[in-house]
Amino acid sequence: MIVSSPLDFREAARRRLPPFLFDYVDGGAFSEETMDANRTALKTVRPRQRVLRDVSALSLETRILGETMDMPVMLAPIGLGGMMRRRGELQVARAARAANVPYILSTVSVCPLADVIAASGEPIWFQLYVLKDRGFMRHALERAQAMGVTKLVFTVDMPLPGARYRDAHSGMSGPAAPMRRMLQAVTHPRWAWDVGLLGRPHDLGNISHYRQKPTDLADYIGWLGANFDPSITWSDLEWIRDFWQGEMIVKGVLDPADARDAVRLGADGVIVSNHGGRQLDGAISTAEALPAIADAVGDELTVLVDGGVRTGLDVVRMLALGARGVLLGRAYIYALAAEGEAGVTRLLDLIAQGMKVTMALSGVTSVKDITRDMLV
């Protein structure tokens, strides 16, 4: 199919991926109300059209947490990226480097951190969950720090996994899941050849390095499920803040009071996020939550956001609501699944083009000028 819009990659990904993988990235929790709300709320954010403003010198360049990037966009941590395309995280890292935007590697990536840094050619950002196994957390932090990682994204909105019904229906989990996944692979030969055969090992590299043995999909679901920590509190994060030498960004904040707690913890940033609608269904959308959080803490730490962002217009909307930078999640995973590294590169080009058009027609020429004043 012809891809002319960032939205086209979703259908291309659906055609290529086995259902258990497509539904894993495409689905949300329970009835998927929050996931849908992320998109719906963004559509209600309306830029003001301005004319005769001299927009001949547009620039997307910005500086976030000490890094200069070509546009205020980051690629969010998403687990199992290497199952979407052969060694998928390596392809994403190369595309991010070429576009000069950060890539945040998930704890539960297929490719280990060392391989992804080698593909990127420079240190990337790293995401870590709050887990019961503090030994694993310390091990992951020590390895990341030794490899030159300076940005830690700490995900705090998973004391328990959300109820993701699509995973049980599709074969990611549930009865006879391994057999169902195998049958789906047979009926998707392009994916089976690219990932199923040539994309081995189907391993979770960061976890396997710690466990000193391979961790496949079944092991991943069991190990991660046993390691969610519902007892975690802000005080439990203090040792991480003390240990980690670089910037620490807390991901999963939806309430201004929690953002204030992140300030007290000494975090350098927060990511306004509802986990793409994959945790608490019925929760507020990130576009709705963002302004109050930006007002509450925006002068004290860096406010980033994700949730429902698919186009350059959406990025500008989030910036106007108060974010300093915007994370792409499903948008780039669809592109990766559809066309690999070239797809992610194409997606980022389309995002940049969309931002420039939106800015020009709104009468602004630089990222710093994107404020709530440009909204209706």
C-alpha cells in the first residue's frame, strides 16, 4: 500500500503482523476508553490560523534536558520492538540517530542495551520499571551507567498490569497461546521469514543478561508478572535518585499532586502518560491532564508527554498545551512493523513536515513560540 500520511502505517502494520503482535501494540486496557480518549481529546485542541506573519524561516530545533535535537520529539519505550521487525530496536536506533531525536529503549526490548547503543553510535535513553527484584534494577542501572547512558526514564504507573483483553483474545496470553501464535505466524509468511526465522534469538536481552539464561516470550510474561510491585511508594525511589548519576525522568504522571512529588524526589522531568491507555481504563487523557501539570511544575522540571500522538499537528498541539517535548509510541511502532528502519525514517520526516505546516499556518516559526496563545 502507498504511505502518504503517518496514519497509513497502522493498516500496513496490521497486514504484516500476526494478530497477537498487532493487538499487543494496538490495544488498550478493558474497553479501551482511555486509549480512544487520548486521540479524541487531541482532536479538540484547535490551533488559531494566522496570516501574513512571515514564516519563511521555520526551525524545529530545540534543546531538552541538555540535548539539542532536530525537533522536540522522542521515540517512546515499547516492549518487544524486536518482534515487529528483524532486530527491530536496532533499526529504530539507527533511524532516531539519523533524525537526531532520542530513542528510549524499553527494559523489555528484544535486543540488549549494548547492541542498541552500538547500532545508534551514541548513548540512548533507557527506561526501567519499578520491580520487586531490586537486584535486577541495580544491575540494569549499573550496566546503563557503564555504557554512558545519561537519561533514565522511570515508569511508575504499573504496580499491576492493566487488563488487556485483546492479548487474551489474540493469543499473546491465554489458553493454548503458543500454538495460536505459531498458527498465526504460518499465515503471515513475510513476518515469519523476517522475524520468526531470521530475527532470532527471540530473547529479552536485558533480562537474559541478568538471569544468565535466555528469556523467551513465555518466560517474559511469567517473570514480569511476578515482579510487579504494588507496594512501591515515592520513598522507594529515593535510592535510585541517589544512585543514578544522570537525569531521571518519571513516566506515568497524570495528576499535578504526583508531579509535585516528582519535584520533591529530585526528578529532572516527568512524562505525562497513561501508558497509551493500557493501564487504568477510564482515566483522563494526557491532552486533558497536561495543562494543569505544566502549570504546576513546568518551571521546576521538564514536562514531556505521550498518548495518542500520530501526526506533526498532534505534536504541535501537545507543545501548545505545555509540553517541552513529545513522545511517539504506536506511531513509530506501526512504521517499524510496516517498513522497518525506512518506515521509521519516513514517519519522522512526515512528523517534521506536519509540524512545519501547522506552525506556518499558525504564524509561528520556532518551537519556543508554540504556546497556549496559538490555540483557539
